[in-house]
Amino acid sequence: MVSASVLMSGPEKGVKRIKCVMTEQVMVSFFQVNIQLYGRLSPVPYNTLATTILSTQLLTNSANIEALASNTQILTSVPQELTPDNITTAAQIVQTLLVSSNVTENVRLAAVATVSQLLSANETDDTKQNNATLGLTVTLDNLSVSLSLSLNTSASQVVQPNLVVQSAQIPAVNTQGVQFTSFSGTAGTFSANRIELNVNTPSVVVNEGSIPEALIFVRFPKEAAVERATPSNVSLGFVLYQNDRFFRSRRYKRQRATIRVLSGTVQGPLVPQHLEMMFRPQMINGTSLYEFACVFWNYELNDWSTDGCSKGNTSDGFLRCFCNHTTNFAALWSFRENYEYAQALDWISTIGLCLSIAGLVVTIVHHLEYNFCKFSGDSKGSVKARVVLLCIYITLLAFIITFLSGVRNYSRQYEISTVPDRETNTVLLSEEYVEPDTGPCTAVTALLHFFLLASFLWNCVYGTQLVLLLRSLHSSLPPYWTKLSHAVGWGIPAVVTAITLAITYRADDPLGYRQEEFCWLAALDKAKRFDYRKPMFWGFLLPVGLILIYNIVLLVLTSMTTCKTNKNLQSTKHLSLRKKVLISFSVAVLLGLSWILGYLVLVTSGQPHLVFSIIFCICTTTQPRTPSFRKNVSLSLQRLTEVNNELHGRTYHLWKNLKSMSTSETYRDLKDQFSKSLRR
């Protein structure tokens, strides 16, 4: 017995420290009572009691050892709820149980089952936990070699959903090679009927129609067979891990990829000539293999290493590795997203954008000619008011031209070869490969971001200017208005664009800033769901949303001013309700409020999506029409017609004089003859 200080916890009395005299049976009963009361042990008593057990090594009775192993398995049955301290203590208990001299087959089964459950626990960067679980891998390697020898059998195995321990005793005479294979199934877990051990084969053998998930072949040298005069056995052990959670690398960064680890250990008079391995990568939907590396776990470096390993081909979808030593092996691999690139704009969209460009060019020319040249002698305040509209037209024109010419990504990743390099075998740094930034797509994204934000902000400036003029009933603006309007209209978009670039853009990983499918701000996460941490939300949607809210307030103020009657005005002309509504609607379009429908287009689907899309297109293509604008457009078209006639020259209509019987023929212009007849 031993005197131990234990922390007890309960749902009512809290936590207290008691002094008690504990025997083996009391310790085991403590586990059982906690399981019955709470379903699992709370971290404090669990860890304290386990430390007492491990430090004193009291458990010598096989029944108590089996009870402890069984209870530990139960306590870790929900691995997602385990804390780092729970995992550390469970790993220490399992390690102590497996190296105990009184271990039984039931204890081994329960201990391996506990390890399998720990492989499903949440990954953390807790150093103590990682050291404890890494220590388990050494214990499992030793178990795999000694298991069949302790059971006095030629081969034995323990198979759990996330872990396989295979042990074999083979004769040293006439043994060419040993192959351990795990075949794939439908459940995604290991099963005993899909584990195969071939104790004497000259090369890798894979039956037709079968798909191995992981395979290791230990090749022994042929010349050593003659020297094996004394009959003896060779102990072989294999451990297959469902993932690499026990092998926490500081170099290789992994989030979504599943890396299986396969261990091979040989003890006896034979030294392996080489080891050949095959791994079938579990590809993620929408990705393809880019590169892989054949590695082993170096316990001195506490990380993956490629020393003594080389790569084979991957033509059949398997990653082949060759090594000249035994240890824990893995094939680190990287994938690349299979992007569905945006198609080229169809002819309807292209024609529509070209018409928009033509319309904006005509509008800008009219605006310059009518508002600046014709009325060049107007006051400075009047000129200030007209500059805002000109900036709106320019930003929209620049945005459409940039969109039409560059929104499609022409530097596409699928055009780059994805065949892994067999000559180079270096530890990968990440599971996902992203092509470094090439081409103009990032520049196009930044320009689109800037011009679209600028168009919204210039609409905001125009609305503010309109409210100031209407509510003050003056034709002049404040003296600081020009500098302020340009600071808002050009400065704020430039600052937002620069901040977005600085925070999210890296030359080696441009997809944090933009999308790959087309040149626009990144918006989706790896699962193709909208991510509020992406620049599309906080770099564009959030500022535009604030601008639209502000413009709604401006619209209300403008509508209140235009709809109410001023008693001081003596005009007898009254605006009808219809005209007032049209005025408010025109102001709403100028303020960019029709883009609220754009939000509804994004968040709806089916029939509502179609309806909002049609309304959105109608509202955003509405252009203000004034008599002066129509007159200038008509004059421009008339001038184009006159120029066209002058370029094509004069057309002659010929008439043959059949009355003349001479050999010569005379022709007259009928148009001239028709003119003479009219003068008569």
C-alpha cells in the first residue's frame, strides 16, 4: 500500500485534497466509480491518480492491470473531448501497461485500442502531449517485434480502426523477402480481413483487382542465403498508423491531407537489403497530386528526414518509396486545387459591355463640351459641382474597360506540368502547392477593386453635394469642397486597396488576396464556403454596405426636400406625384442604391434570383436623359453621317441614250437631270 495525496472532484462539493492510504484495489475502484458517476474522469483526479500509479508501479496483479487497461480505454472512447493533459496521461498509462512484465493478451488489446482512439483526438501543439505520444511509437515498434515471440506463434496481429500491429517469426533460411499489405475498404478504417502478410516473396506482389492502401516489402540479399548454416528465426514487426498525429513535424504543415505512417522493424541474423513501400494518397475532392517526398522519422531531429530514401514513379496513382534502413516511414505529399476557371465572356456580355463603353465615352464627351467648354465662364462653384459627375463617368469607364480586358485569368495553373520529380527527394514544407504569382491577374484585381470602390464613393460624394445644394438653396459649394471630394473619391479607395494588398497578398501565395478562377478578391474558404475573414468581405462588401447605408440617408433627405412645398416660392408650377417619384428614383440610381439589388442577387437562388437579376440589370443600366444630351447626340450622329458621305464620294446613276445610232455612247447623270427638271 502507499500513502498518496489525491485531488477529488465532484459536481456538488467542488475540489478538495484528501489524505488516504491506497492499495491496488482502491486505485482501480477509483477509476470505476468515476466512470459510473461522470462517464469519464475529470482531468485533475485522472492525472493525479495516474501519476501515482506510474511512479510507484504498484500494479502487479493481472486482474487489476486488465481493469486499468479496460477503464483507460473507456475513458478515451470520446477522443474529441480529451484535453492535452488527458491524452498525455493516457499515453503514459498505455506505455506502462505495454512494457509491464505481467501484461496479458487482453491488456494488449485494450492498450492498442486506446492508442487507436488517441489517433482520433484533436491535434494540439502541446509539447508534453507530443512527447508522450511520440514515445508510444517506440513502444509499439518493440511490441510489433516481440508479440509473436511472446505468444509463441509464427505470426500475430492486433487490428484496430486506426492502428495495425503485425508481428512475424520467419526462418532465416531461404527467405527472399516479406511483404505486409493493407488493402482499402469502404469504411475508411483498418480491418483484419484486409490485412495480408506474405512471408516469402521475391518481389512486390499485388493481385489484380485489389487496391493496397499501404504496402511495405522487406528484401533480403540473395548471397546471404548460402551463409545461413545455423537454423534461426528472424523477428519482423510492422505498425501501420491511420495518420501522423503522433509524428508532429515542425517543417511539413498539414491541415487537410491524411498521411499514413508505416513502420518496419527487423531483428535477427538477417540484414535487409532494401525496403520498398507503396502508399495510396487519399486525395481531397477537387485536387490532384503535385509532388511527394519519401521520408522517415528521425528521433534525433524529432522530425522527418529523407536520408537513405528515394522516390519511384507514380504513374498508377501510388507513391513508391525505397529506403536502405528500417524505421517509421511515410510519403509526404502535396496537392494542387483543380480550379474551374471562368469561361470567356459570351458575345452578349461582350456586346453589352462595349455598348456601355461607347455610351460612357459619348457621355464624357458631352459632359466636357456642354458643361466645361460651353459654360467655361461660370463660377468656380458651378464647375466644382460638374467635376463630380465627370469623375463618376471616368471611374465607371475605367472599371468596365479593366473588367472586359483582364477579369479572365490567362495565367492558369493547369497549364503547368504536375508530374512529380523523381530525382529530387526533399521534405515538403506544405500539403498544398500554390503557384507563385505570375501574370497580370493580381494587378487587374487591384485595379477592379480600386475603380469599383471609387465609383461608389463618387456616387456618395455626388449625393452629399446634391443634399448641400438642395437644402441650402445656393448654387455654390464650400471652398474646401474640391479637396475634400477628391480625398474621399480617390483617396479612400486607394487606402483601402493598399491596406487589403498589404495584409493579404504574398508573392508566393497570391490566393490569400485574389481568386484563381478569375481576377477578383478572394471570398471562399477551402470548402467553397463564404469566409468573412477573406478580403472580399472586409475589403469590399463591408465598405460598400456602409456607403449604401449612407446613400439611403441622403436619398431620404433629398426626397424630403423635393417633395415638400416651400411657401416662400411664388411659382405656380406644381410637380405631380409621378414626377416627384421619378426624381427620387433617378437620384437613387445616381447614388448607386440599385446595387442593393446586387446583394439580393448574391443571396437568393432559383426564381427570386432571376427576378432580382432582371430588376438589377434594368436599374443599373438606366441613364439620365436631358434635352441637351439628346440634342448633342443627334448632332454627333448627323456629323458622322456627313463625314461618312464625304468619305464614300459621289454616286452616279447612268442612263444610256438608245436613240443615237452612232458608235459613240453618251451618258448623263440622272441626278443632275432630275434637279434641272425640278428647277423648271
